[in-house]
Amino acid sequence: MALHRFILRPLSAWGTPLRSDTLAGLLLYRLAEDEGEAALKAELEAFQNGKAPFALSSAMPEGTVFAPKLPPASREAFARHTREGRFRKEDGSPLTLFEALGLYKNFRKSPFLPLEVWEKHRASLSAAGLFAEYCRQPGRWKRSPIARAQEMHVTMSRSSGSALQGGLFASHAFWAANGTAFHLYAETDDCPKLLARLKRIGQIGYGRDSSTGKGVFSIEEDTSFTSASPDLPHGLLISMLSAGDLRGLSGWYSTEVKTGKAGPAFCKGNPFKSPFLCVQEGAVLTALPKGPFILQGIHTDPAIVQITQPLTLPCRLAEEEACHAC
């Protein structure tokens, strides 16, 4: 399958983070609406048989990729790099150990890596190399344009239509700064069809509270993107990843336990899915689990599944990092 990149522009706040597994589920939901249950079943069987019809990334601010989750340099190595003058300021002067440690704290908190830095270092990734780049031009590492805030709600009585006593609760919503755009990557053999479904999701609304106007976005293909990629042995994960059997997974990564709700059209009784373990975006992987990347048995309704198909960008760990990952 060919790799494509889209430009996504939020047109409202959203209630659910723009992550690959939720987007994949909505794509299948739209497919069932447009083409019927037989088309949905065919795509689900393709995922189950290891022949995924598409793979999606999570959204990243335009011009960035997820920061690689590489292991931190040891104290001894960090001090040696500093003494040798590897970490330098914007004016070229070497950093003191105190200055370098202060900058390193901010560097490790950066969720995204500038795309041009990724392209420069993808063939030999190391935490020290990326940090040296950060020291020279920290302004290139922009803060996340996404703000998160609480919204207060009141539970309404279905019988009386009035507010319930003690029914006040809070939920989170996300906003992007004005003019913010995101990059979304996809592997597919039918880009126009996939893009059409993504556009429908953006028009109808994505995720929680879409019925109240949240989750609206526009999306278009990034025609400046070329899908040619270097032949490198490792991969930067830009999607969520999970599988029924995670044996075989190798590299540097962080995990989280994810929960969610089933779509209203498929939900009978309990709307909540069972929690499942997943690997977060930004993992640097030397080997993937066997798959298939479709989780079953996560709800009392056996028809409800979760798509966790991985999407990676090719890279290579620097020699010292590859030895740690072995």
C-alpha cells in the first residue's frame, strides 16, 4: 500500500483525541452506512486475515512527528558528551553541565519532533543526537497547539426534562489555536475513497459530543508529500498499537490502558468497552507483534471490535541505541 499524508484543520473544539483507533472505527462505521453490512464484514475479515485495507496514524501538528521514545542517556554518557562540547548553544558556545541538564528536562517533555529534524536524523536516531539539535535551536520545538479544558454539564431527568439534584459533572474538551493544522498519514490502495470517508467524518463530527457541534474538521490530501521512503530496518510508531498477543514486540515504547464506548448503532445495553493495553505513539520499534491487529472480545456484544493496525515511519537506531534495544 502507498503512504499518503493529509492536512486536517479543526473547525470546532473536539471531545475525543484525534487518535488512529477511534478514526479507524469511525471509518468502518461510515462504510457500514454507505455500503451496507456486507462491505463492513469484508473489511473486518481483511483486518483479521492480516490484509488490512488501510492503516491510519494519529494526528500530529503540521510539520511534526511524534517525538521518538528513546532511552535517556546515562549520567556518565551525558556528562561525557557535555565535557566534549557536543551540546552547544545557538551561538555555538558549549553548554555547562548545569545548563545542559536544565534544557534536557524541557527536551524530554516535548511530545513532538520537528519534521525537518526527523528527516535529518531518521537514519541514525539517538537521544543524544536529537538533544544536541535541540540545544542549537530550541525555538524549532514548538509547544503543542492543543489546549485542554474542563466543561461543566448538568444531568437532565428524562422523565421531567429538568436538572437532577447533584447531577453536575465535568468533561474535558480540546481546542486548537487559530490557524492550526494537523498532519494525518495513511496507507491505502484507494486514497480517494478513504479521503471521502474521512471528509464525511469531519462534516458529521468526530468523537464525543459530535451531536452538539464538536469534532468538525476539514481534510485534504497533502499534494506536496512524496511517499518514497528509505529502506530502514526500524520504525517510528505514529499510530496506536495493540494485538491479542503482544509477544514479539521489541524496541523502546510506553504503554497505556485505554477504555472507550461503542457506537450507538452497535451498542446493546452496556455502552462501555473493556479496557485494553496499547502501545503509545512515538515508540521506536525493532520488531512488531505477529497480529492480527483487531481486538475481539472487548464487549459483551461479540460484533464490537477495536482496530489497532500499526503505522510506522522507517528509521534506524544509532549503534549505541540498537545495542540497548537488543
